[in-house]
Amino acid sequence: MRWADEWNTSIKLTSRERLNSGAFWDGRAGGIGPSSFSRKLTDEQLAVIRPGADERIIEIGPGNGRLTIPLARSALEVTAVDPSANMLRILSEKMSSEGLTNLRLINDYWDRMDMKMLGRHQKLVSSFSLFMYGADEQMRRMDSIADAVHLFVPADIRIPFPVQEIMFGRVMIEHTDFEILHNIAKELGFEPSTSILGYGDVMSFESLDAALEHCFDLYNVPEPKKEPVADHLSSAMTMMDGKFVLGEARKVGTIWWQKR
């Protein structure tokens, strides 16, 4: 299977096309707040991107501005493209509260936009926002408008193998987003550099029900499969400091390339 085909299969089987929807994020815009993980991630991302005072940067899927605002504090201009009007409203409020005037907000879908309209940028950033099909074509579009591209993607298997076996009858997604996108970038001739950022943080929950609901939503578990998936997850969880913990410490993959 070609890496681009594996990406499309992964998006479909993990039901992530629903995440490439303004309406989906409109309903969640107010529920995403800072955490120790997000603060550490932001600091590490800024160290990788190194926004310059003379640089125009474009960000795909900025959400409520966790990374966007710090980028705008350092860059000449930041263009943020997001399909969620509610997310951009929150981002706009943060801009105003900080007195930032160098942010351009575009309420649209990245994969539908005219690249000529966006213009040229020194850097393009995407942080956990690639939910569309055709990653190879989208990466070509990124490369066409930026001198350097920085992608931050999960370096963990989204749906654990035992859960895949319950949901699909066998393991269908063997590689992480990081592995797939890295290989697509290589096939496109971008000569990408990569690294993996590791964090000690693990997902923890106050109750078993809260943990199961989070996993059902993350994996998009169909109703008939919820009971067997719940049985497996319940047996796989451990307790840490009185909370329910599932999985290992999170890993974030970075993929970046520079135009030659």
C-alpha cells in the first residue's frame, strides 16, 4: 500500500474526517483550556519553529490560539486558517486582550483554499490539525506557499491494536501519523528532518466512566462495540495517584523541511 493510501485508510477508519469540520469544533470551542502538557508542547514547538521578527507565518487549524498567540508575539505577521468560526472568535478576543494587530484570521477550510490568495510565507505550521484526505496533495500545497514547513503530529498509535481487533476484527492501522506523513514527505522529495518530543504526562481521569467516554469519543467506537471495548479498557487501565490511567506517556512527532 502506498503511504498516501495508508493515510486515507487511517483517516477513514479512525473517523477523523468528522474533525475536519467547522461545526465539530464550533461545539467544542469553549471546552479546550491550558494544561501542563499543552504548555510544555507550546514551548517546545516555539523552539523548533523559531519565529523571526521579519517573518510571515501561516498556521493551519489554530483553534483557540494556543500556539498562534505566541507566534504572533514574535513574527511580523501570522495568518490563521480555521473552519471553526467559534474558535476564531475566541482567538480574536485573545488578540484584542493582548493588543496584537498582526494576525489575519481566515474562516475557511485549508484544503479548499486558493493558494494564490494566501500569498507567500516564510513558514507554515500545522499542529495536530491534519484531518483531511489526500495528505500528499495537501503537503504539496503547503510547500507551494512556504519556504519552510513545520508539522506536529501524533507519534502514538491512535487506536490501540487490541481495540482495533475488537472494532475491525483485525489490526488495520499499523503505523502512526508521524510514520505515515514522514514517508509521504520523503516520497515527495522534500528531504524532511524529524524528531520525536517525549512527555512524562499521561492521560488520567477521575473516574472509570470518564475514561471510557473519552476513549469512545477518541476512537469513535460504534454502539455495538462499546461493551467489549469497555471490558478491554477497564482491564488495561492502571491507577496512579488515585486516578485512572490508560496508555503510556505521550509522544509528538515533528516533521519539517526547508525549500532548497
